[in-house]
Amino acid sequence: MDSDTVDLQLLLANLNTSEVIDIMDELYCGGQPDVEDGTMSTFCENNENEDRSDSLLLSGQIDTFLSKVSRGTVKDLLDFANQVSNTTKQMRRAQEQESGIILKETITVKGGRYRIHSDVLLFPWKLTYRNIDSGFVPQGAFGKVHLAQDRETRTRMACKLIPVEQFKPADIEIQAHFQHENIAELFGAVLWDETIHLFMEAGEGGSVMEKLETCGPMREFEIIWVTKHVLKGLEFLHSKGVIHHDIKPSNIVIMSTKAALVDFGLSVQLNEDMYYPKDLRGTEIYMSPEVILCRGHSTKTDIYSMGATLIHMQTGSPPWVKRYPRSAYPSYLYIIHKQAPPLEDIAEDCSPTMRDLIKASLERNPNQRSSATELLKHEALHPPPEDQPRCQSLDTALFERKRLLRKDLELPENIIDSSLFMSEESDVLKRQRSLSLDLGALAGYFNIVRGPPEVENEDL
């Protein structure tokens, strides 16, 4: 037996298979040999097992966004969102304090902390024009919304609470990247107690859906005011190749001087003219026929959803449901596919120009459907003064409320004009009923809503 054979037998007798596998994993991570430019090695490092990631984090060897709250850029915020979605539950629970990224300068971050119920107050969004329980909290499909206030700067915000297991970076990507007057501004995100807190511009007058549920159908000049603001937001989004995918009354919020779009969790940004989805996106009652077919659609699908929303605003009910009750038709996809557009659901007292606007929005063929830019020029949105009553300005509405209720109301002189009414159950205001205005919408002018007494008095 020669020396080479003896050496081979000794090697096999003392071979540790696991060590060989570890060596091969290092040399051939992902089935390809490591390369010198670092691309593949970076990939390998990002796919190490969870125990190693946890140990590195706890030992302080990894600089992570999950260790504190800090002021940062949009890129930092998106990196934080990605890190949250990619970390394990065990890793998140190892954190001793809240973490996140704040974009807004008027939100106070001290020593890497932004403590819920201490640095920022959260309390139920009680709508003052609505006779509801004080604990009322608006709730969407993916999270609850509270009113929030920074205790130092008194900045008022909406705070959407999303369980971390349901959170995904797409929930904030579009809203973080694109700023426009008619898109609710995102102020930042904080992870605390296994819940993502998204801070954003507050729609203090509530959503259009809440207005409809409270006061019933809107008058045409109110619809005109809301529609102009929504179309301006859509015009901007579509110019950037973004499809919102969920235009409906609950995703349009009313602020003191404008209306704005919220909830961009289903939004996408196009790389080409058409988007080819793998699943349905949106709320079916407002979906366009082309979305239901799943053969590709464009930004024009938002215009169809806006047309369905117009019907909802003017009648108080979504399209289809009066003719096809939900109790008998659990799904409307087939009905929309076969019968769209729902022109029969347009209100009987709708003006000819508004009817024409709705028809243009609901055109079945997306290639012939008007764009947001074209609809903004439609005559229905620019009625002559003699045909449409002028919406009361905010200051006029407030003085009228003071006169009717005989209550003292401290009112600054520089209140901005707004196309909103106050809603009161007096005979006069029942006849003049218009967009209901949450008193919270006035808080930024003259009276800050305060948190619960037990929270307000606790030590910082």
C-alpha cells in the first residue's frame, strides 16, 4: 500500500462532514462561488441565520434603526420599514425602547426617544358633530386611527396603528416619496409594543364616509369642492405613474381648508403604461371593469373609482347596492364585469353637467375614459355663481354657530376661508346642512384638544 492510499484512508477516517459543508457554504453561497466585488458576500451576510443576527444586534455589533427613534430622511424611513418587516419577533422583543424614523421637524425627538403617552399623546378621535361614544376610534381594514399631539410643540397629527405582523413597507412607500397638498403628509413611523405608529397629517374633519354616515347625501356644491381636491391629488399621482387603487369615501379626509387622499397600502408605481397584477387590488364596489378582468390596467382605474365615489357622495349609498342588496349578492365582481357602468344609480336630481362628469368618469373603455387633468377642466366643476350657492366660509359658519347656540367662541381674526359648513341640529342649520365640520378641525386655530386627565398630569 503506497503512502497516498494511507493518507486518503486517514483523511476519510477523521473527516468531519459538517465542517466540509460549512466550508462549501462559504465558498459556494447560493450555488455560486464567492466573488471579489463583494456583491455575493453581501447577499450571504444578509441571509445568515436568525440566531446570529440576534446575537450581533444584542452585542451592539450592528448599527440598526431598531435601536432608537431618530430624525432622518425618506430613505432612512424606508430602510427602517424594510428592517422591521425582515426582523423576527424575537429580535423585535429584545428591544428595550421604541424605535423609528421621524421626518417632521415639529415632532420632538429627545435622546433617541419618542415615548407614546409621554412625548406624544394618543386619544380616540371623537367627532364633535356626531353623537357617538367618546371612545370612538375610526378603523380601516388594516389599522385603527387615533388623534395624536406632540406634547412639546403641540403639533396635531393622525396616528394610524398597524400590528407589526400586518405592516409592510408598501404601506408608506408612496406616501413618503411624494408630497402634494392633496396627499396626507407622512410625518414618520415608530415601532412600539409590537405596533407600528404611522404619524401623518390629520384629516380633522373626518372622512367623507363618516360625513355620509352622519349627515346623509352631500349637496352638489359640496361634491364639487371635494372632487376638485381629489382630482388634483390624482393628477399629481398619475403624472408620477402611481395608481392609488383604492379611491373611495373612507380614503378621502376633510381638513380645515382642503380634502386629501390617504391609505396608499395598495398603491403601485408603474414602470410602463400598464400594470399587470397578480391579484385584485381595491374595494370591489368601486373597482373598474378592467381591474376585475386582471388583464392589465392603467391610472384610469382610479378615475372609474372616483366616478363610483361621486355616486356614493350624491346618493349616500355606493353604486349597485340599492338594485342588488348585499344580503342577496355577497360579491359584486360579476355584476360589475357584466353591467358596468352603474349609470342607473346616478341621483335623480343630479344636474346635467354633473351627470356628464360622472359618465365621463365611469366610461367602460379606459382608453376613452377622461383623465384627472381633463376632468378638472369639466364645466361641472366650474359652475356659474348663479347656478350654485357659495359654500359658507369657515369664519362665517363659526359666527353663525355662535349666534344660534349663544355660546362664547374665541375666534382669531386670520382664519383661512374654507368651503365647509358647521353641522348643528337646529332648524336653521338642518335646512343649510353642508359638510360637517369636526371641532377638531378648528383646534389648530384656537383650542388644542387635550388628552385624558390622568395622562396629562403624569410626569414626563
